Amino acid sequence: MSRSTAWMCLGGGVILFGLGVQRVWHHGDWALLILSVLIGAFSISALMKDKTRK
């Protein structure tokens, strides 16, 4: 995964995190929140791996 793709995925994960918090608050649905945390974690992992590689 390229660095720019990892940043785009992290940005999308942050947006989904906000939507996930809203869904938990209003509907009690945790699926989107958990998915956004996983997307964020994998994106940060890709960014860190790329940073140590260079």
C-alpha cells in the first residue's frame, strides 16, 4: 500500500468513526464503529511500516 493510499484510508476511517459513534448513540449499532477502528488500525500500521522501511 502506498503512503498516499494509507493516508486516504486513515481519513476514511476517521469519517467512518464519527458516523459509527453517531450510530451507536442513536441506534445502538456497533458494527460501523468496530469496522472504522479496524480500518484506522491497519492504516496506521501501514504508515508505521512504511516509515521504518525508509
